[in-house]
Amino acid sequence: MSSQLLRIEGLNKHYGAQHVLKDISCQVNKGEFISILGPSGCGKTTLLRSIIGLEVPDDGRIFHNDVEITHLPPDKRGFTIVFQDYALFPHMTLYDNVAYGLKLKKMPPAEIKERVMSTLGLLKLSKAVKKYPSQLSGGMQQRAAIARSLVLGSDLMLLDEPFSALDAVVKVDLGEELQELRRQFDITMIMVTHDQEEAFSLSDRIILMNRGAIEADATPADLYKMGDNPFIKTFIVDQINKRARYVWALSRGGSA
């Protein structure tokens, strides 16, 4: 039985004269954590929106478990997405935000409560169920957005720059929690990011994009070895080495 969950074949997308996705082909296997990495404007968010169904490609095909979903509306794909701005309903409590999708599915109240409270417990949010988004820290709001996705039981979670508004310590903690949740829920995750450190620390594989095309599709270790590629050297290797020197200088009491 194939372990392939998602397959993309020859995806192209134009916005007027701008060719934002150029013949994108890749696959994602069940249980993987994949990062779509690249600089601003490289097409990574458009690719994510095409996977979820918020964008319709000009040509090419998308398959989920070998079933074509290219023109299927978002609510029929069964995927979940965690947005950069959390997208929580400000007039709803934490509990109601997380339960919202289950209520739309008309699940029994007792089952909704069990799912919501169990998931909030895993994300260390049990004591905040009656709070509103404005009463939650940034890290708690992001956990709430993740919880809202997890309770739906999807086999694929998409994350759009999930750590961009969080401080360094919260990023590390939430990244570790995501990995643990991925194992517990047996869910595949695809994350869009421009941050090399995030991608390298979390990913099984990185899809590196540049100017609308896939520059490389490799494990973090293999990608780091591709320093003969000018773009990879500038965007990946040099940046990681620069951060390593920064950390080394700080550890010795030097100036950043």
C-alpha cells in the first residue's frame, strides 16, 4: 500500500502576466512534516492555497490518496489550515472557537466536549476555555488555532507562517509541541515559512522555492550540502552559517 498522501503534477498559476507557480510537481508522504521554504514572493503561499483549494491552478493536477481534487472546493477536501493571523472569532470563547467546526458537522454535544477538552489539554489550554481571544497571549492564540484544526480529525494540516508573530522561546516550545501532536494524531503537516531555522529544525523534507519554481526537494541535511547552487548557498548555507557565528559569539560574551 502506497504511503503517498498528496501528489502535485505540473501546477501552473498566473496572476495576469506574472507566472507565480511554474510547473510545480512534488509529493508528500503520510506522516511527514514538510516545509515549503523560500523568500517573499517565491510562490510558496500560492502553492499552499492551491492545495487547500483557495486558489484554482491554470493547469496541472492535485491528488489526495490517489483521488484527483484539483477543482474540489475547500470544504470537500477535508484538510485543515492554521493561518498566520490565527483567524479566531473574537466574540467566541476559546472553547467555542475550537468546537466551531465540530458543531457545523452536527456532532453530538457530548462527543464535541470530549474532543475539545482532550485536545485543549494536550495543548495546555484547559484552564483558558472561557477566555476570549483578546485575553490570550500570542502563543495561546496559535495553540487555539492548532487545536481547532486538530479536533476535526483531518489527515493533513497546512500551516501558513505559524510562528511569524511569536518570540523565540515560544517558537521553540510550539515547534516541539507540533512534532508531538503530529505523532499522537498521526497527521501529516505542510508548513509554509521563509525562516531557514524553522524549516531545518522541524522538517523531514524541505521543498525550496525560488521565483515560482522548485529549486530543490530534499532532507535538511542533503539541502545543506547543495552549496554549489548559488541560490541555495545565499539563501540557506550562508544564512545558517551566519546564525551559527552569531550564537558562537554570544556564547563567548562577544558582540553580535
